[in-house]
Amino acid sequence: MPQGRPQRDNAAVVAPVYVREAALKQAAARFAAPPAHQRVPLLRLTRAASLHDRHQDATARRNRMNERDDGHDLFGDMTLGSANDSGPDAAHPAVRPAARPVTRHNAPKAEDRAEPQPDLFGFSAPVPAPRAATQSASRRPARATHDDDAEIEARDEGEPRPKPPKKPAPSGDAPKRRGRGVLPAVATQDTLDVAAALPASVRLGTSSWSFPGWRGIVYGEDYSQSKLARDGLSAYGAHPLLRSVSIDRSFYAPLTVTDYLRYAQQVPDHFRFIVKAPALVTDASVRGERGEPVSANPCFLNAELAAREFVEPCLAGLGSKAGALVFQFPPLPDQLVADPAAFVERLTAFLAALPPLPKPTEPGAAGDGPCYAIEIRDAILLTPRFVRTLRAAGVRYCVGLHARMPDPLRQAAALALMDGEAPSGPLIVRWSLHSGFKYEQAKARYEPFDKLVDEDPHTRVTLAELAARYAMAGQPVLITTNNKAEGSAPLTCAKLARAIADEMERLRGEMALDAARDATPDEASPGVQEEEHNED
């Protein structure tokens, strides 16, 4: 044996191996299944040993554990026929009540929990820790909305679903249940008188109708914007002064026949719609999210697309209630504005390719059928050539009152150039914006559109004179106003209606005076009569 290396003790090496082998045999003996005839006794012996180990506990605890063993089945559930049951139902163990879900509020205390039941091999399963009640994952909504984010967050944190606040008990008589429709506001006697003074051919209206601020003006109660957009048109059409409306949503995306038909079914027969053509065919530019021009629009002035996506579904859905089909051109790119003649040429070809409009079939309704109209937002395009092009195509010029356009007097001159001495077609007006304001500025200033803020008497008087002149000539009048014109579109219509009625009364007085003068011959002076006698 080499020097310097300690001698190894074989006993020291074998002893650990022996200990490990003995431990493995003991473990195998514990896990080995006993013979069949020993399984039940082994279970009983194990339970007896467990009870013997607990014999040193307090007497009260031992009694509670004995009662629990008598009242639980092998799975730890209570049985109805246990010795602890009392009452008339105790003698009927056949029915077992449904288990109540365990939450952190009704979970049993640690000292009251049932002892774990050993299995057939003498081992006891560990008791899992109680968990707080959470909502089943299958019942959680697929996505959260802004109204239930807090609720879902609480459930994800293991908290129970919050209960909605209790409604206070009603005092006195219970309010009547509101119907599904929208109630119209009660019209005042002055409103009824003004409406009676206007001829049926004069139709005033607003741009859209879904404004909750019109409560008491158009609508009888508080309604949400979505409710008014969906169901408010029938109440709007019941207002005696509102005989027209401008459908503006069609400018942003084409509507279907079903959309137009749903609108037509909500209004009376004398009602007329002003409908804006989609920007798909009237905007020369494809615009980004902020409205900035991105590229040229390949569908600009595409007559075939305009007929298929706009004219045909509009006429099919609205029928005789279609008033003016307005092609409103947003501000054009610089290259088109720099050459108005080129734009007029393209516009001429576009108008010539549009499908012809149906003529009114009712007697005495000449001129009351649908018509095409053009509205521009570039004042430089308002030239005599532009007006003559519209007249040759049988298309009306829509007076657009906007910050980018001249005052109504100058635009009235364009109408005079189109019609000549007497009006020869319908008057189409869209009063969109107060002069000097941008859209967002006017909106912020005038919301919630329940009163007149910046009245514009000059524009109102000019429009009243135009409307009275066309109405006296037997031509239809379609005028829609926007909330951004003076602050509240229906209130603007009310004052405009009064101004039109007063102007028509004034014109009737002048016409009656002229007729009286024509009917009475002027008395000739004696000198003239004597001169005539001498000549004879």
C-alpha cells in the first residue's frame, strides 16, 4: 500500500449503501398495495391510529371531530340522515341539496374543516387552500367596453362582481313607461300661425336631426343622440315648420335603398329631402385621417359611379319625397382652381351623363319633383360660364352660405343670371355656417344648440326676399339651416319662416296695389281732352 494515502474503511463505505437500501425497502413496503382481504381493515386501522393520535387533544375538539365523522360521507360531504339533523326533513335522506360554491366569505374555518379522508392505500390527500370566488373564464366577455372595464378588472383581481346601486323607491305615483318612439314637442300657437301663413311649396328644414339640445323645440323629452338618429325623424317631421331635412351622412359613405326607404317611411307625404352626394365622386382628392389631401381621386366626377351609388338608390328609396340631389364640391386642388374653364368642361360632361330624373305625376305638381343641384366651396368658380353650364344642363345652383363663399346677395345675382327676369326653377339653399367662423369654432360656441347665439339678420332678410319671390312665382323653395349658422337650426327656421311670411304679405300688398292702379284708368287733363277734340 503506498505511503501517504490513508487506509479506507470498508464498513464506512458499505454502511451508507445499507442505509439507503433499507430506506428504499421501507418506502416500497409503504407504497405496496396490501392484499384484498386486508384493505378495509387497513383503512380502519389507519383511521383508528389517527384517532388514537388525536386522543391527547382537548375533549371538546375530540367530540366535534367524532360528530363530523358521523355527519360526513367518504368524500367529506354532509348527509341528510346524520344524527345532527333535526326538523321534519331529517327523515328523508334521499334528496341531497345542491352544493353551494365556496367563497372567501362562506369558507369553513381551519378548525371546522373535515379531516382528509385516507385512500385505499392508507394515504391522505392534502387539503387545498380555499380560493376566493372568481367568475368562470367561459362567462367573461370577449372584449371589454368603456362601461365595464372596472368590473372586469375587479373580477380579474379575484373580487366578486360589484352589485349595481339600488334605485330609490318611487315616491307618489309611478311615472308612465316611455314608449319606444320619440315624442314631438308641443307646437306653440305662434308656430302654428306662421306655418299656416306659408304656402305648401315653401319647405324649411335643418341639417340632420339628432341633437338632444332640441328638447322642447323639436322633441318632447330628453333622448340620446343615437336614439334621435335612429327614431327621431318621425317626431321631427311632425313639427309644423320643418318640412325638409338635409341628409348629410350620405356625403361620407353611400347609403343603401333600405336606408333611404327607412327615412321616407318616417315622414309625411309633403316632406322633401335634400341629399348630399358621396364625396367619392365630388372630392377631387383622396384625404387622410385629418382631412388633408393625399392623392388625386380616380373616381372624381365619375357619372357611372354616381348613378349606381347615389342617384339610383336615392330615388328608389325616397320616391316622391326626394327633393334636391346636391353634388357639393369641397375645396378643389390648386391646379383645378387655377383653370376654372377646365373644371367647367369636366363638369359639363359629368352632368350630361347623369340619368334623367322622373317627372312628378300628380296634377299641379309641376316643378315639385326631384332635381339636381351643384354647390361649390370655391368662390372663384362662380363665373357666368359656370352658371350658363348649369342652366343648359337643367341643373340648379345651390346657394351655399359658408365662410368660404360670398354673401347671399352676390349668389342671388348668379340665380338671376340663371333664371332671367322671373324664377324658372326651384330655389335650393343650404345655410351651413356663420360667416367668419370655422366649423369647430362654431360648434364649440353654439353647443348644445338650444338657443340663438349670433343672429344674422342680413342673411335672414336676403333669404326671406329670395324665398318669397320664388314662392310667389309658383316655384318650390327648399332651405335647410345648420346649427352652426346662428346657434340653433330649428330656431333659425322659425325666424326665417316669420320673415318669409311677412315678405310674402308685403309682396301681395304691392301686387294688389299695382292691380288696382291698372284697373282704374287715369283721368286725362282738360287741356289734353280739348286738344284731342280740336284734332277731330
